[in-house]
Amino acid sequence: MQFLNRTDAGVQLAERLANTLRASDFPAPYCIIALPRGGVPVGLEVARRFGTALEIIESKKLPYPGQPEFAIGAVSADGVIVLNNDIPGQDELNVQEKRKWHNYIEQQRTLLLDMTSKAEAQFYRLAGRRKASLKGKTVIIVDDGIATGMTALAAVETARKQGAAKVFLAAPVMSKESMEELKPHCDSIVTLSMPDPFCAVGLYYQDFSQTRDEEVVQALRDSTGFAATTSQAL
């Protein structure tokens, strides 16, 4: 399955989510949260379908030393840190190496917390908005695709920490491995495609252009105008 772009994926995902929620006992009010930056155009269409403002949770992967594309965990703007349980070579480390590894993770956590908290605050400030409360809400976290699931997991745990009553995770495309990893942490997961074997997320889009900061700010602004006429009724 291939999507034209993130907007197309968001429209399709929004319809699937609406159908899922109609058949479920997950109550309103719903809060739609996107993971910047690529998840924002997808989440915007979901927020439009649900007639509610879009929110964001900034979450960044914690990279393996010397291998920035390999996520060993993730950190959110709320200070939540999650770690991959299957990091190669961990069982073979001696005491000194374990101490170095712990120090590396702590350094990265501090760095990423600073980056994510500043970025999230900046997006809301430029959009002229305040972050909404998640307390007691059914939260739907949206990304453009989930490969390892680390940043998504950090967002899920952040939503729990902020008082969400239920947490959905939704993405147009997702790996089978991430689905299995994330299931125990979510009340429900919705995806349109789960190819096996799974390739890079961008290969499932005809247009996978980088989402700019300005688009994130504009999405936060635009979504405040979505009328709630079709939202909580679905």
C-alpha cells in the first residue's frame, strides 16, 4: 500500500479511526496528538475529521553511540524516557562498561529533554496557543509511520503521565515488530498497512517531503478553527 502524501494518508486514517471508535466503548472527549514533524500533516486530517484542535508531543529518539539511525530509546518533552529492551551486547558488558553506558544514556536524556521541551514550547508559542490538558480524555496519538516505535512509545507514556483516560496509537503504516512491542502499552492500535517485511517509512509514500517547522505551527493554528459538529458524534 502506498499513499500519495501525508495528507492523503491522514484522510484515510481518520476514516478508519472514526469507524473504529463508532464500534468501541472509548468515550469522548477525544484529543488528537501528532508527533512532529512528519506526523503533523497526518494528524491534522484526523483532527479535522474529529472536529477538534490538534495537539503535539515532541519526542526524539535516543541514538546508539556512533549509529544515529538506530534508536535505543526515546525522550519526550515531558521528561519521559523509554529504552529498547533488545539493545545488542548489553549482557556482555562489564561493570565499567555498564557505568559508561549509563552515563551516555543520562547525557543523552538531558540533551534530548532540553531539545524537545524547547521545540514543543516554541511551536505552541508561535501558534499563539497553550497546550491542552489530556486529563480524562481519550487520546489518539498519530504519526506518519512507525518503524521501531520508540518515539511513539515515549509519546504514549507521556499521555499516560498527563492523565489520559485511554490512549490510542494510529499510523498509516507500521512494522509488525513495533505493533507487537507497542500493544501492551496502548488501549488500541490502528493502522492501514502492516507490510512484512517492513521497509523505511518513506517508501510507502509517493511524496515524503520533509515537514517544515512552519507547517507544524500553521497546523496548530488552523486546527483551532475546526468546528466540533462532526467530532464527538463521529
